[in-house]
Amino acid sequence: MRNKLVLTLFALMLILSTAVMVSAQPDQRFPWRPRFNESDPETLEKFGRQIENYITFRIVLSGLNTVLYGYILYLYTQLYRETNSKFSLALMALSAVLLIYAISSNPLVSQLLRGSEPIWFSVFNVIPDIFASIAAAIMIYLTRT
């Protein structure tokens, strides 16, 4: 029953995301795409300040998460040394993946890795999502065992 529910939810998400991509006409813009060429200078400056505030917030938040996940990894490493159990090892792996996620989601790291591409266009912006998927898989593994 549980497998059918998971497969149904996955299929529904796949259908919905495909429908959004297919329904957009070639000349239409996606609703989340900014219209820079239709904006006046004041709006562009306001938009620039919003992006700057957002990136500053992301730097602070990912820095905090890096410290927290590093501490959690330390705690689970100590727990694994004491108990030597597979569950503790899986928790240690989960916290390591979350630590890498926090580090890779920091805009400063993305800026170092991106080269000359704009920060929102870099292929390295996908890396945090890959590690979030790995963390989710580890959590499912822990739940199933």
C-alpha cells in the first residue's frame, strides 16, 4: 500500500511539472521570469536591492546551517564510536550530506565555482538540490529499516 502511494505521488508530481512546462507557449514568459527590458530604472534598482538582501540572507543562513550540521556530524560521530551501530552510521552519513548541502548552498561558494556566468545561471546552483535528494534518500532508508 505504501509503495503504491509513493509511486502515485511521484507520478502526480511528474505529470504536474510536465504540464507546466508544456503549457507555456514559446512566446510566453514563465511567471517567475523577471521582465528586465520592460522595467524602469527605479524598479531595476529596487529589484537589485532585493536580490542583494536575499543573497545576504542566504549567506548568513547557510553559514549558520554549516555550523549546526557540523556540530550534529560531530555528535553522531561520537555516538557511532560508542555504539558502532548501522543506524548511527546512517545518521552520521545523513548529517555529512546535510553539511555538504549547507556548504554548497552558500552563495559565496557558488560565486567561487561559477566562473564568469551570472550567479542565477550557474550549473553549480543544482548541487545543493542533489545533496538534498541524497539526504531524503537516506531518511527513507532509515525509515524503512
